[in-house]
Amino acid sequence: MVQNEGPGWRIARDPSKKIFQVLLGGDGWAIELTQEEFGMFVELGGDLLTEFLLREDQMMPEEIISIEIERQNLWGCLEGKVSEWSMRFVLQPANQSSRGLEVSWSPPAAKAILLAMRTMWDSWQ
């Protein structure tokens, strides 16, 4: 099992599990994801951060920005100031037999979990 955590976030991967191999957690919650779902979260989180970084130089320190991206059944939002931001994802059920979920991380946990997610995903590839 690969595991990493910090204040307000937690991530773990257990390749011995057949379906839900990745655990993501925040303050008072945790979910297990399939490899495919986790990949969607990593990709969307990376795209949110890229969009944020493209605007970062144009922002005033106290200015608040909200960036939203939706793909298939996953919506994500990165919101905050240049110095700190939060992140939120909503996974809509793809059909009646699948699940939906909503997760969020406050600053500075959002930045830390996004980096940990990317690192874990890259080690898989």
C-alpha cells in the first residue's frame, strides 16, 4: 500500500484491491475510487491548476478567482487567491447503478492533495 497524508488531506493506493484501489480523504471524510475515476480527478485537477497559473500573473494579491471545468460526469472548481485556494469536485452518477460524490479541500490542503494525486498517478504510468 502507498499512503501519504497531511493536514486536511489523505491519499492511499492499494493495488491488491480489485475495483476501488485509491482512497482520497479530507477533513472528516474519505472515498474510494476506481483507477479510471482517479485518473479523471487527476486530469481535471491538473487542468484547473493550469488555468489558474495562466491567470496568476494578472491577479491582484487580494483578488479571488473561481475556475470551473466540467467533463463528462465530473465537475471541478478551483477557487481562491494567488496565495491560497480551495478545490472541489462533483462526480455525477453515469447511470442508475453508479454512484455520485462530492469532495472538497480547503487551503492549503488543496494544493498538497493535488500534488500528491499527480505524483501517485505518474508513478502508476
